[in-house]
Amino acid sequence: MSSYEILGTWREFDALVEQAPGGTWSRHVVVPRLDRYEITVRSGCLSDWATQVARFLGNGNRVWVVTDETVWSIHGSAVTQAEAAQTIIGDVLTLPSGERSKSLERWYEVAEWLATNRALRRDIIVAFGGSVISDLVGFVAATYMRGVAYVNIPTTLVSQVDGAMGGKVAVNTPEAKNLIGAFWHPSAVLTDPLLLESLPRAELAAGLGEVIKTAAVESEAAFRYLEGCIENCLLRDRLCLSNVVRMCASIKMHLLHADPYEIDLRRVLNFGHTVGHAIETAKGYEGLRHGEAVGLGMLAASTIGLHRGITPIGVHERLLRLVERANLPLALSHGTADAVLDRVDIIAAIRNGNLRFVVPIEIGRMAIINDVHRDEIAVALESLGEPRRARPEPSSAGLP
């Protein structure tokens, strides 16, 4: 702001005081915020990640890599040996694997690590891992020095199709999942589908929970494509996995472009998450992966829609069959329902009694309802109480 503009502001204030001594002075303040970033999905892009990130660095600035122990043990050498990596990496911090690392304690640990290493405002944090790492690092980036840049390099299917994009960053508390967080968009997302080849089957299946959600809210065509290739995804078929990652990224970016801060349109992506988050919290963030909980949450939401006459039986059954084919759990563990219902009550209290459920009207068309009663949720949870026999995993003959 120039000196003339500052002088003009005070002249305006002085004139107002002269006209109304002791009166009220008010003025609208407009604070524009433009978040623009590129999402790249390219097989093998991990090999040149440093070159890509270096575009955002100034002279003398460094990159601080945050990852988890499991990911680093498998892919750490590829990160450090990438072209130009050694010239920009300041240090690497490895955290314990699992949802429990998405906590205030770990947030403080990462922030303290950055401060001890004297990370600068124009440095970049690289989140190399799954959604736990991208959520945690994103929240650190939003708060360290009042906001620094970060880049996501997602390594799991859940993070590649959902968690690494969108700028929703947070940590968990015992009361609720993602209770403390912010909107802080990354500077870039570098997605390499080849990283999925090292994932265990259970992790791939969990990722398919988010893929099913995305296809269900998008269109009949997307859902039908997934119905035709879901077993191949579990078999780590490169083409199928690459296609579903690109499909989900495209769908999410379309919604992000219209609604970057989840005011309205993006809410359909919360399909399955109201009950799913309650399940994760009730289990203490252990024993059930996020995508598995989302699968159960979608079935619960669809059941509520079915009982209300919003969701046709055919839509509910297609969703159920696809969740089953993804080898995701179809039932809550014994004795969990009451604890989940208690957590739903806490979520309702936090939201001032407003429980928002996304329920399917048809594939590709969702309704958002705000007046779901506790009894309806209890009935939906009861429907998840009868365990079904797990589907056998598809044959992996000839695959690693």
C-alpha cells in the first residue's frame, strides 16, 4: 500500500470523526485468496519429483520431507536418489505408521523439528506417504510461521484418489476425527500410480472404498467402469489402477474448482463419512482402515435412504455388491454399534445438533439430508451387525 493510500484512509477516518464524534466507524475488508495448484498423475514421476518441486523453491531454500516408517523403508532410496534430490533436501523426518500419528502430539513434533532445523518461510515441506501424512503435514504447513508451502506425493490408493487433493488438513482427537484442522491447499500434488504396486491387498481394498464413493457420487458411467475392473484393481493391474486414479482425480478436481472450501458442492464427497468417521473414532483409530470405515458408512447411509424411500433397492444392492467385491468389511465388529452411536452423538453435538448425511437417489445423484434421527442411525447400524462370509481374494498367480 502506498503512502498516499494510507494518508487517504486516515483522512477518511478524520472526516468521519468530525461528522460524528464518538460514533461508530466501520468498513468492509476484502481479503482475496487464490489457491492454484497442479495435480499430476504420471507413472514413474517419483523419479523426477525433486526437479518438479524445485520449480517452487527460491535460491537457498530447502525441502523438508515428512514420511512414515513403512513408506520410507520401501521407497526412501528412490526419493533420495532422484535427480537433484540431494541438492534441495534439508532433512527427512520419519513418523510411526498408522492413523494414530495424525494427532496434536505429532503435529507439535513436526513443527518443533522444522523450528529446530530453522526451516524458513519460503522452504517447502514434502508430504511423502498416505492420507495420514498429507493431512498432518498439511496442518503443520497451515500453522507453521502462519502458513508455508507443501507438496503432496501420495503413496496409497486412498491418498492418490482423495486425501492428497482438496486442501482439507487436520488432526484427530479422541472426541472426533479431523476435529482440529484448516483449509490449506498444497502447491502441487505429484501422483505416481506405480507406487501402488507395493501396497498390501488390504490397503488396496481400503483405497477402493474411496474409489467406490467417488464413482457413486459422479455418474452411472464411472460406477459401471468400476464394476467392470474392481477385481483387476485388487490384482494390481497397472492400467486399471492408473485409470481409477485419473478418474477420481478428475472428478475431485471438477468439484474443487467449483467449491474449493466445501461451501456446498463438495459435500457429496462426504458420502459414507458421517458414520465412517464415527466408526474410526469409536475404535480409537486402530483395527480398521479409513476406506474400510467409509465402505461401512456408505452402506449405513444407503440403508437410511432405503428406509426413507429415497434410495431405490436396486441402487442399494449395487452398492452393497461392489463393496463386497472390493473385499471390504460388510459388518461391524461385535459390540461396536453402541460405541459408534455414542460417537455419532458427539458429532451431532459438535455440529449443534445437525447431522448431515449424503444418501444416494440414484448412481451419480445424491441427496443431502440434515434431519436424520438417532433411531434411524441405530437401525442402519443394526443392518451392519450380521457378519457375512468374507469373499475369497482374487488369484494373484504370476503377480508379486
